[in-house]
Amino acid sequence: MHPLGLVLFALIVLGSWYWWQRQPSGKRGSATLKLILIFVTIGLLAMAITGRMHWLGALIALVLPFLQKLLPLLLRFLPSLAGTLNRKRQEKKQQRSNRPNQQMSRDEALDILGLKPDASREDIIQAHRRLIQKLHPDRDGSAYLAARINEARDRLLD
């Protein structure tokens, strides 16, 4: 070890011992943890400065104690976050179920596919194919619209 490193280490140990001795005896348990944290921090910094440890690893190791303090706070807010996500899912599900469960009328099916009342089977298939290629969910279309197009085709081909 470099002589300057030994002097620095000795000063840190003596300073820490002096600081620890000045703590009231009732607080020495928490003071010991703080002292250990200080030693680890200084050791990690020394290793990062001398090139024995990558600076990113030292940074992560230094941030971990703070994350440990923040974890209970994060866990307290996670249920509210989960509740918000569940509410949004319920709203989407309710929007989908707001549509009445009755069958689509023939006029509505013709309107969705953009056909006239005298459309042939071939016209229905072509209109369905044209629309579904544009609005299919695999092509960034809407799943709801694709379902309505399929429902219109099925209604007209029955």
C-alpha cells in the first residue's frame, strides 16, 4: 500500500474512533452503523479513485443504503399505484361491456362495411378484406374496430 494511503487510512480510523467515542452511550448502536457506512463509503471511493473498482460499481454500492431507506416509502405508494392501474383496467373493461349484447342489425352491418343493401356475397368479402387490412390490430389498428368489422361480416354472411 502507498504510504500516503496508509496515513489517510490511519487518519480515518482515528477520526472515526474519536467521533464514535463522543457519541452518547445510548446512541452508540446507531452510531456504529453510521461508522460502518462511513468506512464502506470511504473504502469504495478509495478503490474507485485508485482504479481497483469501476466507478459505476462504487456509485451503485454507495446508493444502495439510500435505496434501503426509500424502499418502505416506495412500498407504501405501490398499492395506490396498483389501485390506479386496476381502476384503468376496469374502466376499459366497462367501456367494452357498455355496448349492448344484442346482435348487430343488417343495416348497421352494411353501414360498417360501407355497402349498399343489394351487396353480393363477393362484395361483402371484399369490403371486409379491405377494411380489416387497414384496421387489424397487428397493423396498429383498433381491436374494437376489427371485432366490429368481423361481426358485420358474420352478420351479413349468415
